[in-house]
Amino acid sequence: MRDQASVLEDVRQGMIPAHIYNDDEIFALEKERVFGRAWMFLAHESEIPHAGDYVVRRVVDDSFIVSRDESGAVRAMFNMCLHRGMQVCRAEMGNASHFRCPYHGWSYKNDGRLVGLPFHGEAYGGEEGFRKKGQTLLPAPSLDTYNGLIFVSLDPAAPPLREYLGDFAFYLDFYTQQSAEGIELVGPQRWRVKANWKIGAENFAGDSYHTPHTHSSVVEIGLFREPKASKRKEGALYWAGRGGGTTYKLPPGTLDERLRYVGYPDEMIARMRATWSDAHLAMVGDDGFMVSAASAFPNLSLVHNWPKVEDTESDDVTPFISLRQWQPVSADETEVLSWFAVDRNAPQRFKELSYKAYLMCFGSTGMFEQDDVENWVSITSTAAGSMARRLRLNSRMGLLADDKPVSPPLAHFSGPGVAYVGFGEYNQRAMLRHWADALEAPPPEEGTVDLGGTS
């Protein structure tokens, strides 16, 4: 990266060197220092409910088998055979007691243990030549869960996941803990876009400013109750811990009335009352704020919205929740993984309508999705040129020249962190400050695993 210190200092000031959205050298540093250290979402426990269930997911270039072993424990194992490095599991999901490498037939239990080695005696002289006992697929250096969300870190010295998330965990509960039973996921849908991964993560973290322009059509056709997309400025922008997001401002009313406005049936509202903390209930019932889009650094985003699903002439809406991951492929390409999430205890009819709402808005062909991607592709392609290296993008919305906010943060906001009302790029700047800090950190130490022979 040309003059790295200068680039990162500009980023911290909210003046973004445009080329950071399409630069191979920066991407190489991101793979090492962002994705090589951060906690990365891989799967949800509902995707592997039974012994032997597995999914295959990746962290940039590293493929992992996420499985539930015969004892019920969740494992995340590097998807590479110990012999010649072949990918052991080539299916995206399934159920298996063992994984067998297609190259030479080495086989592993679903807890990673090497249990089968063809011609062990003839080829290796048995245990004396190569000790099979104790050999396992390489586990993820760090593995942890939160509300059933399974995360890994490539850093063996990573802090505990809950510590890493910090106060953003409070907001994550809105999406993943509407009852004591938690959520279940459907998906993921996958598609690729010719766009840099940071753009989507920043957009979901706090860009309510684009809604009146990019998404005006979905309001004009009557998909939502709000008559104007500009109402987004009445919501709050919050940042806490490793993440932040946007809220909608709900009409006056009690907690139950506000949750009914969003479209939740009474039986789900009762479970929310029993599950959420007093601060969660106060944020919706007293403050009148309901979470919308959010991002956790570096590349996990969430959406909560409530469109009209069956009849735009009716006032009935149905809420949906979606998780998505911006999985980098290169400096100018991202694979999007998108899951539909719903409370496990929700009524079946609600689940069906909520899934339809998700597909309509943020599935691979969703209306919001098509609007957004056109912008992100254009930004990425334009950032590749030589002129982009001369331009610093102004991401200082909400700040005065002396770095003081245009409006002070909310004095009364029941959630943790700092929250503002109105348009501003507080969250995008916060996310890029985390990014700058990560790139400035020294490279992580990497140990090696020696399979040895008889050792």
C-alpha cells in the first residue's frame, strides 16, 4: 500500500482514499490482518441440529467443515486431508459419521479423528512408521458461539467472542433471541457481486441516507406503511462495541402496540416480553426505536424490516430477519451468503409469510438487493482507476469542521453505546476505524503443525 500511514490517517479523519475499495495490495493486508484475526461467523447451530450434520463454510481462502459430532459437540475443522492436502469434504452440507478423502481414502470421524488409513501396515509399517492414533483434522484455532451463532477465529490468541462483540451483543439479541428457544435459519442463498466487501458492510452498518434515493421505488409502490422514505432520518444510528446499525422510529404507543405495528402476533410479543431484558423492552416500548439494519465488524450484517407481503392495499405487514455475510473473493468481488432467520417458536403461518417478505426484499432477486448492488458495483469499478488514487471521499456527514457532531448524541437511549438521530456517517467511520486499526497492527504469528512420523 502506497504510504500506508497516510491512507489510514485519512480514513480515521473520515476522508476515505477512494482506491481502498479496489486495491490488491490492501486486500492482501485485509486477508492477513483483518480476516486472520477477527471472529468470523460460519454457521448457526440450527443448521446442524443432529449428530453427523455438517456444513462447509470458509473464511476467505480457508475451508472449514462445521459439524456436530456423535457426542453433540460442535466442531470446526480445516477441510484439508493430513496426507496430501486434498479437500476432504466436497459437499456443502449433509450428514455423515465419517469423512473420506477422495484422493487416497484416508477417513476421519465427524469429530476430526483420523480413523482409516488404507494399507497402513504395508505403506507405513503400521503405527511404528506413522502413528495414526491422536491424528486429527486441523481444528479452527478458536471457536465460540453466541445465541447459537457459530464463530471461528484464525487467531489462537483471540479474545473470547463475547468480549470481542462487546456491547453490540445487546443489539444482536434483538435479531437472534425473540424467545428462549432462539432462532432457526434457512439458507444460505449465495451469489457473487463485482463489488468490494467493505461497501456492503458499511451500508448495512448505518447508511440510512441512501434510502430516500436508492430505495424510493419500494416506498412509492406501497410496500411499506411509511409514506416517505425520508422518515428514515427520524430513526437512530447507534454504535456499540464491534458493531452498529440503524433503527426505525415507531409511532406512539405501548410496547405491545408498537410490536403489533411491526407485525408481530400477540403470542410472539408475549415471548419477547419474557425473554428480552428491561433495557431491550425500554428501547422499543419507551424510546420507540426498533432495530433495522446492522453490521458487526468485519463482515456480518443483519436486517429487520416489515413490508406488506400479500396485499399492498391492506395495512398488514410481516416482519422478517435476515443474516448475511460479505465473503471476500478478491479486491473487486464478494460472495454474499444470505440466511433467513426466524424465531423457532413462531407460528407456522408467520414463518411462511416472513420468508416471503425476506425473499421479496433481500433475497438474491429482492427489490432492495437489486437497488443496492448497482451502486456497489459502480463504486468498485470506478475505484480501480488511477484518478481514484487522487480522490478522498468525504465520509464526514454529521460532523462539523472541528470534528464536533452537528447534533449531540441522544441523552436518553436505552441501549448501550452512542446513538444519534438524523442522517450521519458515524457508523461507517467507526467501522473503518476498526479496519484501519487492524491493518496497522503487526502481522499475526503463525505456528505450524508437524504431523511427524512416529512422534
